[in-house]
Amino acid sequence: MAPIIGIDLGTTNSSAAYMTPEGPKLIPNALGGTLTPSIVAVDDRGLVLVGSAARERQVIDPKSCASLFKRHMGSDYTTKIGSRKFTPEDLSSLILRSLKRDADAFFKETITDAVITVPAYFNDRQRKATMAAGKIAGLTVQRILNEPTSAAIAYGFHEAQEDKTLLIFDLGGGTFDVSIVEFFEGSLEVKASSGESFLGGEDFTRVMAARILEANKMSYERAEMEAPQMVSRLIQQCEQAKWKLSQQDSATVRLPDRKGQFADDAAVITITRAQFEEWTGSILNRIEMPIRRVLSDAGLTRERIDEVILVGGATRMPVISQRIQELLNKAPQRRYSPDEVVAMGAAVQAGLISRDESVKELVVTDVAPFTLGIEITKQFGQEFQNGYFLPIIQRNTTIPVSRVERVTTLSANQPTVLVNVYQGEARKVEGNLRLGEFEVTGIPRGPAGQAVDVRLTYDLNGVLEVEATIVATGKKIAQVITRHAKQLTPEQIRKAIKEMAALKTHPREDEVNRFLMLKAERLYQELGTYEREQLSQLLDQFEAALNSQDAEPIAQMRGMLESFLDQYDPPANGDADARS
């Protein structure tokens, strides 16, 4: 029987893992790495590229690529690549399909089931959109799991026998979550969660790029429209500089021209760590409120936190550790790879679902990160005012949960009630997120005050179900709310599956070669004249070998090209170990 795999569907990188008797392990991708960049591209022939190959193409031709689409899950946002438009679900399904294909190759059988992680602060629409993306990719989504909870599960697999309270600080490429988790007698209980869906490492990178452009009398927004290749190349440079600043006091960035090329006299900007921290101070300040909120909701002071655990690649920035220590008076810990720990936890959860012997002792509970409720009208004297929020499920209630509240008609002989469902913490609905609406009909005629019970049920996937009962008749209206909300119907999912299957994608065995060609083409633009000539000769020979379709010369020339590229551009994690 094929295993259930755990998938971390990330903003910047994604990964998959599986459970073994020794613990969770990462599944290698086609290039041998454990991280697959969450980037999709379409080349000039209409061929879809996913992962490292798409990342290389993004530097050369950003208009043919899409990234950061996780931030738009559950919305009407679309991205045009080539001749067609992609929804965030389409793009996410291509990443998931790539991870599934890697798992199929690794296990030598078809993988059909998965646990997929999402930010704890993802709302109902975003969670349903993630489940739809899984279906489009050909996966049965067994569980949607909050990312900080998943990280806690990975730690809990090894450390659940120690009674302690952890604060999980999860800052990824595009989202930020913070959760308080308690380990007690072999169980893992999430006490509270908070965060932001639009805060991550990518924001720090773009602030650096924007400041460099400002210093050269250009605005980021205008440059992005008028010179996308320049901005794409600059972001690549800033990303490299950001990571260097995690290890040293200064880094340099070369300013590309409008076509993304580096002239011999290209300006070289030196950025110090102190300067970078000053530039990003306003972004960093945004981590403080979710930390304070989660402590308050859990009913804890910072002294009650035993450990702070760092999750997400962006936590490698020293300024993050410094700020956390200031806020919590505790040095944060990183005992497992912050890039991989979420996928590892998802694999443990997959093991729990499949009743794997190695995790049968672990008990996990999670919470609803938002308050869920409906709009009501209040009476003040003789006047009625609508727009007030009636909470039904309070935030950080343990899930699964089902709660009911009774509302009544406002006027005599009122035959219908409109139920507007919201998610948020504001007293009035205008400050909350509207999830949808539905109409309750068939209320018996009579005086004002006819009762309707509205029940909200929040399941283990964090997906909301709504039910209304007319008390006088017992009539129930169960509704999946789709009006005013972005949610795919079964027919739309079937259509999306058909469309995604029709896209031309590279076979797995060709991905290494395609990635190397794109990496070489990108690096060619950065090298000096002598090195360019060497690389050009190698590329000609490699292309000739590919055209021969003979495995032996292809492997030989690939090795020579890899050796050359590694001298000038060492492999990133997503494509590391490709030659092992």
C-alpha cells in the first residue's frame, strides 16, 4: 500500500516527506535536493517548467514566470503566462503535481494521498482553495495541517515525553505564524495561534531592492512595470546579499541594466547588516503584535514559555533572533532545519492517519485561529442598526468544534433570514472578512421573534460548515457558502484537472538537463568574456549530446557542465545533491 506523504506547500519553496521507523525523512526531487522552488514558468514552446528550472528562467524572462502565488490562494487573482491565465489553485497544483511525481519515482508506485500544510492564519477560503489544488494535482487531501502545528509535531515526535511549553515562531518566504504548544504526557496541544498572511522573507528582499532603486532615482513599482528583467535580476542579487548578511557584516549588490545585464561599469552597492536592519525595521515591527496576542489568548506570560522554536528560512536572519530575544527574554532554538521541519511534521501527521506504529503514542490537538460568526442587527430604542458581529466560535477554540447561537426575526410575518458569515475579531462586520452568505426560507408567519439556530462547525482541516435550523418547524438548511467567496465547485475542479493534465510538462528524467541549460544561460550573462567562451563551448557540446539521445555522452557532458557551473555558482538547496 502506497504511503501517505506530508507536503509543505510553501510560498518560496515546497517539499515532501514520508514516515519511516526511524522518523520522518524528506523525499528528493528530480535534482536530488529536498526543496523545490514554488515557481512556475512557461517557455517559448509552451512547455511548463516547475521548480529550479522555472527559478532560473525567472531571472532571464520574468514575464513568463509566476511566484508568490500562495499569497493569493482563495482569491480571484489570476496570472497570465504565455497565452493562458492561471489561478493560484492552478499554479499550486503544478507544484503539488511535481512533488507527487517525485514521490511516485522515489517509491516506484503511484502516490494518491497526502497531508498538506498551510499557514495557521489561512482563512476558510484559502484552506478550501488548497484542498482544491491538491485534487487538481491528483491527490486525495487527507488533512490540511497548520504549519506551526506541523513543526511542533516534528519536535514532538522526538521530544513529546518532555513536559514543556513551546512558542513556535514560523516566518517563511511569504507568511508569518506564531503558535503556543504544550507537550504533556505524550500529547501535543496547541493553545493559541496568530500571525499574518502577507509577511515573510520575500518582503525583506524587496525592501532591499526598493531602497537600492531609490538610491538610483527609480521607484520599485515603476521599474517593475518598465524594466521587469532588471528588477528580477536585482531581486536575485538582493536575495543572495540577504543570506550573506546572515553570516557576515556586509554584502555587495551589482546593479543590472534595464535588460537585466551587467555592464563592465555596473554600479556595485555595499550594504551593511546595520543598514539592512534599519531599512527593514518597519517590517520587523509587525511580528510583535501576533506574539503579544498569542500569549494573551493562551493566558501565559513570557516567563511561562520554556523554549522558542524557529521555523521557516527567513528566521536565519540574525535580526529575527535578536528581536525575539528582546520580546521574550529567551534565546530561540533551531534544532532541526527550519526549511524542512514543516514537511517532516506533515509526514508524522500522515503516519498518525495511517496508524503507523512509530507514532501511535502521539496525540495532537489544534485550534481555530480566527473567531467565526455572523452579522446581526441590534435594537437601540426604536431604531435598528445592522452590521454587528455575533461570534459563534471564538478564536483559539480547540478543533474540531461545533457551536450554535440563536437569532430571531425582526418583523412580523418575516418569511426569510439572510445569514452573512464572517471571520475576524472586530465588533462590527465591516472590519472582518466576509466568507459568504445564504438565505433561510420557509419561516412560519407570526409575530417578530421567530427563532433560527445557526450552527458553525469547524473541522480538523480548518474548513467551515454552516447549518441553520428553523426552530418552529425543525427544517434544516445546511449550506456550503460560495456566494461572494472564491471556491471551486466539483465541476470546476474536474475541468481544472483536465486542463492541467493537458499542459505539456517535462518528463522527470529531462528536468536535470533543462535546469542545467537554464542555469547556464542565466550564468552566461554574468560571466566575463573568457569564461563566456568556455561556457559557450560546453553548452554547444551538451546540446549536441542531447540531440544524439545517447545516454553515455549526455551523462559525460552533463558532468563537465555541472563542474564548470559549480565554480561560479554553487548549487542551492533545491538543486543540491543533484549529482549524487
